[in-house]
Amino acid sequence: MLGRRPGLSASGFLARALLLPGALVAGLGAPIEASAANGELASHRAAYRLMLSQVRGNAGIESAGGAMLYEVVDRCEAWTSQQRFSLSVTSRDGTTTERQSDYVTWEAKDGRSLRFRLRQIVDGQLAQSITGEARLEADGSGVVRYREPAEQEVALPAGTLFPMIHSLKIFAAARAGERALAAPLFDGTSEDGAMESNTAIVGAVPEGGERFPALEGVKSWRFRIAFFEAANTTGSPDYEVGIRYWENGIADELTMDFGDFVVEGKLDTLEIVQGGC
């Protein structure tokens, strides 16, 4: 799974999302493996077309569009993911801003460690570079060690989840009939450590009419994920993602709400790739 601001992921929102509750905290290893057995995440490569769907207030945006390429591979003991994102936004005065990002992760299946790298380009110039690694203890607390943009350590609160584990958790919550899941989430797209996330499980989607064979006979749900920066005291999310997410970790519909405007993503191509032990 998808990010929190233009050019970033959310889970892997998919990646993270890109791009799930607290049952994980009692002991990360066994619960995570059990969740994976219930809904195996498919190694795949997906391409999405991005289109402007809504402009709010006086944002002054005339058009927006782009593309996102997402790949996740099961490496037996870990998942690797890469998300490439491009978005072109044109204002009503004719000014166009081009944003690109390249986001790469390595996430251990025991939920304890994450390596990450993010590069963001705005109008051809490097705007942000974040690299580092994070480790969690059994209660989900831990530390992030950043190498870029500066060497520093940031503590992670108890209950923190990494992107792929977050996805497994929301699938488990959906199967159990739960309606929401709240947890700190760390994905490496910010130099400020974890963000608070609140996932609303909107409901299951009836099977049938899938465009891609890999989605046939697989359960899917619609989720709405709100992200809150650590300094946010307004009660309103900094960023929201809507997603139709299959139990095998594939998404075909995305809605990325940046506040002033909303961008929709549609799955154009899907390729299952080799992965697993």
C-alpha cells in the first residue's frame, strides 16, 4: 500500500498505502505470522492513473494528474516495496508544479524492523531526502535512526506498526467485523517519527466483475484512513486516503485527500511477480 502528502506513500499506504489493532502488541512474532496465513499478501507490480476529482474552496487549482507505480515482493523473511509517484498540478494562473517521489522499504515479517529511503523532487530539484532504519520492541515501542536529512534518533510510542503489518491488521479487523482501528504508524516518509492513524472499515465489497484474474474470488473492503501529525491539535487529519483493498494486499481504487483538492487513482495494469520462500 499509499503517503500523507503529495508524493508520499501511506502504506506503503499502499504500501501503506498507501497503503492495521492492538492484538499485535501482546507479542509481535506469532500473531503476525497467523495473520499472514489468513490472508497471504501477493507479490505484485501495479500501475495507477491519477486524476483530479475535486477542488475545495479557493484552492486555485485548475487541473492535476499523474501516475503511481507500486511493487511489493515477498522475500520470505521480509517484504520489499518500491513506490514511484508523479503528480502535475496546474493552478488557475497557469503555473504548473511537478512532483516526483521514489520510496523504497524493507520490512521484516516479525514486525520488528524497517529500512526506508525516500527521495522527493519538485520541479526538477531535490526537495527532500529521508533514509534510515527503525526497530520495535515487543510492546511496539522503539526508535528510528535517521541518516538523512540529518543523523538523529526519534522514539516511537508503544503500539507502533510498520506499513505491511498495518495492512495485515486492518484485514484481520475487517474479517472480525470490527469497524475501526487506531494505531501509531511509522513508514519512513517523515523525519518526525510516527504519526497517529485512524482506519475506518467502511464495509465489504461484493465479489464479481473484477478486471484482473488475481482479484477473482478474493475478499475486499473499502477503508478510509486518516493520518495525524504529532503536532496536530486541531482534531482534523493532515491527510486522508480512501481505498478498496483486497485481502491479498492489492488495491484498485484510491482517493487521496490533500485538503484543498482530492486525487483519485485507478488501477491500470497489474502483474503478479514471483515471491515467497
